[in-house]
Amino acid sequence: MGWVLALTLVVGLDAALSGYRAVQGRSGRLPSRRRDLTAHLTGLRVGIMLLAVPVVLGVMATSEAEREAVARAGVLWSSWLALPTVLALLVLLTLTWRWRYLATALVLGPMTWLRPVAAVMAGVAGAAQVEEWPARAAVLLTVVAVLAVEPVVGRVSYCSSGERRRDPGDLTGLAR
């Protein structure tokens, strides 16, 4: 159960950071803790919504031992991306704006480009841990859901014309 919880933490953190990147990360707005928290929570909510079906399918299609093996592979294959990200997060939370800007430019920027690679590698490694196709499909659908969080949150946060929505936590933009 430990590997499953670790993978849940990694995916939840990834969804929250994807939500932030989609809502606040590309704007020139001044920092606001309330808007930042709303952006993180929006990413987490969208991540939970997108991951619901693959997770239920995976639980139904796999045994406890297979779930542990898939989660272990997912955590281990995505861990190479964790150290620079954790260091950048520590800088963002503790140091002045100059260091935060440097951490964002030098670490988080390139890690954004490497994130899909890590997700696909973790998914392929996880799918290799199970023999039956429904379990493999669940693992690969989970990878698609993880990678879809940022574009979906971006769609929710911005109107078609490029106008900014007032509340990034409003999920009604999915219907458009």
C-alpha cells in the first residue's frame, strides 16, 4: 500500500502544479496567495475528475500485488524528475523573488518539457508489470489523464477569445 500512496502523492502534486502552470504560470499577474491556491486546487480537482475512471478500471482489473508493482514502477520511473522539482519548490517557498525567478527559469521551465517524458516512461514501466489488457489499458489511460490536466485546466481558465475568466476555480468552462 505504501507505493500506491506514494504514487497518489506524486500524481496529486503533479495535478496541483499543472493547474497552477495553466492558470497562473503564464500570466504576468502579481503573485496572490489566494489566486495561487485556487489555481492549485483547480488542478487537483480536474486531476481527480480525469483520473476517476482509469483508477476504478485499474482497481477492478488488477490484484493488490499488481497494483503495488504498477505503483512502484510509476514512482521509480518518474523519480528522476522529482529532485530538481523539489529543490525548485524549496527555493520558491523560501527565498527572495530573484532566486524564485532563477529557479523558475532554470529548473521548472525545462522540467515542464520533460514531464510528459517522465509520465510516459512511468506508464510504460507500469503497464509492463501486468499481463492482462484491461489493466494495461487502465495504466495507459491514467497516463493520458495525468497529461490532460494542464490543457483541461487551461481550457477552463481561458475563454475561447482569450479573455481571462474571473474565477479560475470555476469548472463550468468545460461545457463549452
